[in-house]
Amino acid sequence: EDVKKQRAIKTSDPYSTEPERHPALHINNLKPFNAEPPPELLSDSFITPSAIFFKRNHLPVPQVDAASYQLHIEGLPGGVLTLSLEELKTRFPKHTITATLQCAGNRRSEMNKVKQVKGLNWGIAAISNATWGGARLRDVLLAAGYSPDVAQRAFHVQFEGLDKDVTGTTYGASIPLNKAVNEEGDVLLAYEMNGQDIPPDHGYPVRAVVPGTVGARNVKWLGKIIVSAEESSSHWQQNDYKGFAPGTDWDTVDFKSAPAIQELPIQSAITVPTDGAVVDRSSEEVTVKGYAWSGGGREVVRVDVSLDGGKTWQVAQMRSSEKGQAPGPSPPPGRAWAWKLWEVTAPLPAEAQELEIVCKAVDNSYNMQPDTVPPIWNLRGVLSNAWHRVKVEIREDDNEE
Amino acid sequence: EDVKKQRAIKTSDPYSTEPERHPALHINNLKPFNAEPPPELLSDSFITPSAIFFKRNHLPVPQVDAASYQLHIEGLPGGVLTLSLEELKTRFPKHTITATLQCAGNRRSEMNKVKQVKGLNWGIAAISNATWGGARLRDVLLAAGYSPDVAQRAFHVQFEGLDKDVTGTTYGASIPLNKAVNEEGDVLLAYEMNGQDIPPDHGYPVRAVVPGTVGARNVKWLGKIIVSAEESSSHWQQNDYKGFAPGTDWDTVDFKSAPAIQELPIQSAITVPTDGAVVDRSSEEVTVKGYAWSGGGREVVRVDVSLDGGKTWQVAQMRSSEKGQAPGPSPPPGRAWAWKLWEVTAPLPAEAQELEIVCKAVDNSYNMQPDTVPPIWNLRGVLSNAWHRVKVEIREDDNEE
Ligand SMILES: [Mo]
Ligand SMILES: [Mo]
């Protein structure tokens, strides 16, 4: 009897079949699972290992059987196209890109310090970089009957996930059609992450990878693709993941007045040292590390680092490959999908007892990060990309003469 | 004798045949001619009249005879293609776009207040909006033998002007090939400005219009187009019009370390009232006007205005057409080439004796302007896009009881 009851309870919990997770992750929410890696691990590797890649689930992880998996493509002259995983892998050339994904709520905790916002309290690590392999969405849409005249009546490509809530509502989002069909858009129906099958937390067996675009549009456990005159009608497209002015509150907000977030703005953060760290005077210098990335395929061209709260700046060294490896060829303009890691080693200022370390990045459209949080504060706590600041204490050596 | 001598002097002055200019222009430099309209005129019309459109000449205005004008297109498999003005007008469909051009040095004067920079001391009006008509560069390159395999070896399209210095060096610049050939790039070889022949100051008879891209690449008096593996070798491409960190000075600057400016970042400024204006308390409210624009075809989605130096913000009303006219259809994503004009009317704060009015804009990649000038200061004074601030005095009515 008890065993039966337990099993019944267990089966009625939609979270009973969640995958195991890496113990190093900082968990922001358990059900649905949302977690980020420790910052200092992020800047250790140019390609984030899948196990510590940030997890951002809106709903329970669905259990999808690869053998019976079907992807439906609708809204094109050819009628509905249905593809098995095998067909997706064999009918279309495999394309590989290295692309950074970032949650719209990355660094939300800094907005929470200004004034409470609604959302998971992400630190600076709701961002990661992976190599993705799969079919180009462009190729699949062409096979399903897409031709340029479709663009006269359809402007969006909607994605529906196989993850659902208790009422059966699935996760959904959409992207502009021109991003999906452009040869330079590089949107993938990915079935590989870092050279392996995509893990359950990241969308097994197939997810959308929309490089340069906010994480929320990179729909996981992809079940359906709909070419449409309309954006996705989902909650997450219409009434969430939009930016507002700092004066807008929950009484006055009109979600129709703002565009759904697609391309993200310029971003950077300091991963090492962490806020509150202590540096010994005897070490004589301090090494600062971090990441920088921009949306829309805009390449990061410079990162400035300050040790004095933003009064003076030095230019960081950047890398776009694993440490010690030569960087690959520069991406074509508008297709810089991967972040850059950066580093500065500087002498400890002689007089200082504390350092306020600050970073800010610049992309190749010369967009810069805003200086401070309050003027970009918004009720949903998204798009938090002000200069990142960490304070470090310098401890004088007691044994010093 | 005297008359002859005078004529000789006059002819040896390469600036002796400059066109007449509108008397309202604020002249920053006479030879070459550089001038901007009064800010309050800018926000009077969505389309800037050509006569007050900002003038930014690097060299004397060349006198070009339209009947004998020739445009040479080089570097493509078909060999050199030469087009007369008539051929440019008749062999290719005329395409019309409304696009804002902005000088890299717009708002440089605000950087000069922080620390002296090198360059013309532009105010906030080195930016204007016009309707341009001409052949698509894409169509002309296709006629000259461009095909996608060219993109395997060539990455740039160079422009050479017919304007030259005393040594015969012409003005030159280049843009990425993919901007030039992309169907959505909208690059024009323009022969019309606001429905008329392009005026001499703006490139008669043919100029490049590269929407979303810094003014300096929109080469006027266009003589030659070269498809090439290399960027333009011109001074203005290689050793000018690049952004650097605030700590970089003329002793340490390495022009090779920064990319040539192409797409410009998010920008906005207040045109009305002007700095130092006086508002009467009896008027009870203040109307603030301005412009907002972003590079790369990113649409401005919001402008925030503060009357208290940035502590509190309200959202401005925007328009994307002449006053009283209904706006045209929204531009397709990534092709918002025209600025928006904006306006706020707000009650005068009861206690204030002075207002610090501030504006900041947001584009549809949610890029924002930086808060302050010093952290974006650079030795060349380009890319000056911090929040714009004007101070206004409130004069209490003396006759008031
Ligand atoms: Mo997200
Ligand atoms: Mo310029």
C-alpha cells in the first residue's frame, strides 16, 4: 500500500524524472531547475563544459524518446513537414557554430539591490558558451517550401517546446523570419552540444540555437516550428522578456508598448576576483578576469578595466579560443556569436586599501555598457548590463617590517 | 595687371568655386566647409531640408560635369565597368530610402569640455535625415560581374571620391562587402536627395549612401568603386575614425588595434530647449524636443527624459514622419535607417530653480547610451553618445503676488 502510494505521488510530480546535475552549480530555483556555475569556473574555459553550462528551465524537463521524436514544420506552401531525428540528421548538412547563450535575467541580482524586481535572482553566470551542431533552420524551411515570396505575408518563425505545464501549455517563443532564413543568420536546429547529444537540460534531442539572440528564444525540446504573420502568442513572448523604463511599475506597465527582446546588448562581467575577496599586499599585483559578449553577431573589440571605480582605465587582453590555442579565423562581420574571455594583470596601487574593480566592453558598433544600474532598472529585472563592479580588500602583510 | 593677379590668386584657391550656403548654418570650419544647423531647426522637420542638412567636407567641393561624369567599378570578374550618370539612372531601378547620416564627430564639443581632443568642435547637429534616391549598389555590382564566389576572396568595397587635396590624393573609404551586396543592406549610389539632384555640398552628381553607417563611409562625388580583399588604404579609413580607450593618448595610440567605425551606436540629443535657456515660472510647463537614432538599422524603441539630472525619468512621445502625418509602415527588422523625433511636455517642478534635462534612447537590441562622457572620452573625440544634458533656469515671475 505505502509503496503504491509513494509511487503515485512520485509519478504525479512532473519533476520526478529530472536529470542529475553537477554539484558545483548554484541553484536559483529547483522546480523548474535554474542554476548557474561559479563565476571563476566560467572564465576557465572558452567552451563551457555542458555539465556546468547555465540551466534555465521554465517547466519540467520533458522525457523525449529519440526514436519516436517528430519535428513538425507548419505554415509553408508545402503543407506540414514532419521530420524524425534521423531525417533531420541525414537530409540536411550538419553545420557547427560556437555561440554564447545568455539569459535575459543574467545579473538581475544587481537590479534587485537597487529595488526589488520580479524574477530569479541570477548572479553574473547566466551566460555560457558552447559549440552547437545541427541542421540549419534555413535549409529545413527551404525543404518545407519556403521561398522569398513567403516573406511578403509571414514575418515570424514560432517555436513550440515539448515541455508543458499542468494545463498542457507548452513553452513557446518566436524570432523574426529574416533572422531564420538569412544565410548569415546561422540559426540551427541543434542536436549536438560540445560534440555530444544535447543533454536533457539543454533540449534533448533537438533545440533551436538562435545565435546573438536572448536565451528565451532558443527553444529547447523543440516540437513544432510555425512560419506565421504573427509573433508567438506565448506568455514569454508577449508578457515577459521585454524592457521598460525605470519609472514603469506593475500598475502602469503595458506589455504591448515594448518589443520582445531579441538581440541582446553589449555585456561584460568580472569573474575573478569575486566581490569581497581579499588580496595580500605582498602579492604586489592583481589579476582580473572576465567575459565579454554582444548580441546580434557584433564582435567585442575592447574591454576596459579600472581598479579605481572608473576614474582610470586600462585595456584588457582578450582571447577567443581555449587558453594556449591560437584563435580561429575572425568571424565574418555580423557573425561573431561567441564571447571573448579577457584578463588584466596590474600592480596593486601603492596607497589603496580597497580596490573597486570595474569592467566595460565595446562592440564593433561601438556600443558601450551604461555606467550605472538605476537608470536601466526595470520591473522585470532583464537586460542588466551596466558596468560590472567588484570590491576587493588589500590586506597589509602583518609580518612586514 | 591687378585684375589678372587677382584672377590668378582666385583660380589657385581650390575653394574659389564652393557653392553658396544657407546663412542659418553654424560654421565650424570654412575651408574645407563644415557646418551644422541650429538644433531647434533640426527637430522642426522629420526630413531635413537639404540646405540646412549638416555639411561635412574633408576637401574642396569638386566641380563635376554631369554630362561627362563616369563611375568606374573595378575588382570584379567582368573587368572594369564604366557607367555614365544616364546609364546609372536608366540601367538600374531607382530605389528610395529615408536615412539619417551622422558624422563620427557629432557632439565632439562635449568631449572637448572633459579634455581637449583633435577635431572639429561639432555641437549636437552633425546629424540629419533625408530621402535618397538612386541605384542599389547591389544591382550595380551584380551587373559588373559580382557573384557569391567573389565573397570568398573579397571582403570590402572601397569608394573613391573625386575631391582631392593639392597633391592629388582623393577622399576614400570602404565598407564590408556583405553590407554592399546584402538585399537588406540598402546601400545606394544616390543621385537624388529629397527629390532633387544631389546638391554640390552633398556629392553631386553621385554619392554612396550607406544607411546605418558612419557618415565618413558615405563617400560623396563618387568616382570609383573597387571590390577588394583589403579595406581602403586611405588616411580616413586607417588612421582616423576609430574609437580608443580613454587612457590612450597620441603617444601610445596604435591605429591598427581598433576597427574602422562602420555601424554607429545608439544616440539621442535634446534640441529644445538649448543649454542655458530661461523658462518663466508662469508658463507652468516645459516642452522638451529632440532626436534619437541608432546605427546598423536598429530601430529606436524608447526615449527616456529626466528633468532632475537623471534621478527620475518619463517616456517621450516619438514620431517617425512629418508632424501631423501618419507614420509609414514600420521598417523591416534591421532596416530602420531613419531617426525618430521625440517630445515631452511636463509640468515645471514646484520647487526647482533650475532643471537639468537629460535624455537617453534605447534601440531594439536594447542598447543604451552611456551615462557620462569621461569614460568614453577618446583622443579623436568620436562616438560621443553619452546622455545629453541641458541646464535650464526657471525665472520666477517678478509681478507675482
Ligand atoms: Mo532567460
Ligand atoms: Mo564624419
